[in-house]
Amino acid sequence: MEEIQTQGIQAEPRIEESWKQQMAPEFSKSYFLQLKQFLISEKNSGHTIYPPGSRIFSAFNHTPFHRVKAVIVGQDPYHGKGQANGLCFSVSPGIKPPPSLMNIFKELQDDMGIPFPGHGNLEAWADQGVLLLNASLTVRANTPNSHSGKGWEQFTDQVIRTLSEQRTGIVFLLWGKFAQAKEAFIDASKHFILKAAHPSPYSAAAGFFGCRHFSKTNRILSEHNLEPVDWNFTR
């Protein structure tokens, strides 16, 4: 939220217009106001928050509500300097891709023959309709999960519910137990759910490698007359 850099609390965050309309009821709820107060207190206490205020809602700003065709669910933004850019698993240009992202690229190569890219910025996926959604949208520098349980999960769970209720034919890619818990908010009679282990080095060999979720997503989209995702941003 860009407004966390000021002393006041604005009524609504700066978020892409279609999402602003869909999520408007959330912005005045007590949990969201408390979340904004918490973020302001973090800043006032001298803590660095990632991603930068202008990128907290990047997932929504790159992927308008009506353009969402797939959703990848992450847990927490990267907490290292310069890493988080508001898209789950993605890092800013010039930042070395973390191990989980490298495993995603390995599976992408094995699945679709796409070579490892020279960077880890996934904006090209987001711009095609892949909502790269972290459950928590902020984190304190060098302190993983420090902003969990502060209200973000309530907001992002509602994002998933709203997509499930208002849209049809979205492919949800749920990697790991945390993401798979979000299945409870998805109407499987209207949408498609792909589940696999988390791409972390601790679990990738237990079911993420070989899941072929990228080609499966494109096959589902093509079968329903939707444009497949060009997962290759090395061109």
C-alpha cells in the first residue's frame, strides 16, 4: 500500500480498477483497516517492508480481474533486499532467482522444453492472465512470515472466493500444502484445480518435478477455446 508511507490512512488502496470494484467491500472492513494500521506502525518503527509500496498490488495491476485465466498461489513475499516485486515466486530483474524459482524453471524445461531464462521476473506471465498471488502481500525485511496473520490472508482468500464465484474456467495451480488449503474456496464444478508438491528444494522431488502443470494448463485453456499461456519469456 503506497499510503503506508504517509501518516494518514486512505479509504482504499491504489489497485487496478476492475479489482478495486470487485474488492471494494473489503477495504472498509475492520480487519483491513487494522492491517493498514499495522503496516503504518511497521514503517514508523523503522522497519523496511518488502515489496516497495508501489509494488504491493503488482499481481492485481498486471492481471486485471476479467483477464485472469490461471492462478498460482504463493505464501509470503521474498524477504531479502531487492527480491520481492509483488508477484509470487518472481524476483526483480538483476536479482538471482531463488531455489524454488529455479526448480520452477527446471520443471518448465522438462515439461515444455523451454530453456532457463536469464532472469526471474515473471511479469510476462502476469501480463498474459496468470495471477501470481501471495497469501501475504508484504513482509518485514529479513523476517519471513512476519506479516502473516495480520489480515492479508483474509483479503487474498476473498480474492480467490471472488474469482471462483464471479468467473468460470480458471486453472488454479496449488503447489504445496499451504496453497492446497485454498482449494476450499474454489468451486471445482466451475474451475480446474492442479495440485503438486511445493517447488522448494525440500519438496520438489516429492511431486513437483514431473507434474507438468504448464502444459496441462495450456491444454485445459485450449480445450475451452482460451488462449494458452506463452510460458517462454526468454524470446
